[in-house]
Amino acid sequence: MIPSDLKYTPDHEWVREKGDRATVGITEYAQKELGDVVYVELPAIGEKVKAKTEMGSIESVKAVSDIYAPLSGEVLAVNEELQFNPELVNQDPYGKGWIAEIEITDREELKKLLSAEEYRKLIGE
């Protein structure tokens, strides 16, 4: 499942743009590759992140993987529910399993993200 209204990174994060905000999470493909998620390290609210740099991590029964900021900006919100229910990343990666919300400071970075079709090709679907 690759929603066509989202943008994607080669590192398997997704971006849902709403005005000057972007909600970020990991893709269905990424969560399947990770297996059962047991812990999510979230960025701090107010933290300034830069595109393509680490902003958190996800621990699964298989491995620990970094979460990369798809865009530069300030972290406006994080999904606190993941502290208590990290499995939401597996159950609903494009909905209740979202990771963070970032203020979009450079709209040009959005143009560098992948479309759903480009992401499908990347993962071989």
C-alpha cells in the first residue's frame, strides 16, 4: 500500500503536506522489513532538523533503524502515543503510526521527494 497523495524518501519515510506543515512517518514497506516495532525514539518538540539527517530511531525485534528528516524545519509535534504503543507503526503506518510533524521551511525540498510511482519503482513493486 503506497498512498498516492504522499511524498516519499529513498530511506522509506513518507511526508503528508498540509500548508506549512508536514507529517512524517515510515512506509508500509519499511515497517514490514523491520518486523515488530518495540520502541520509537522521537525527536524533541522544538528541535531544528535538517533534511536527510537523523531525527530519531525505531527499534524492532530485528534491528534498530534511524529515522531521517525528509525536510528541514522545526519539529512542531510528535506522536506521544508511540511511547506507549509503538506497534501502531506496524498496524497503521500512514495513520495512527505517524512519527512527527515538521514546519516546512524550504518548499524546494518537497520537489526532491519521490512521488508514489517513483517510490513503487524504488522498492520494486
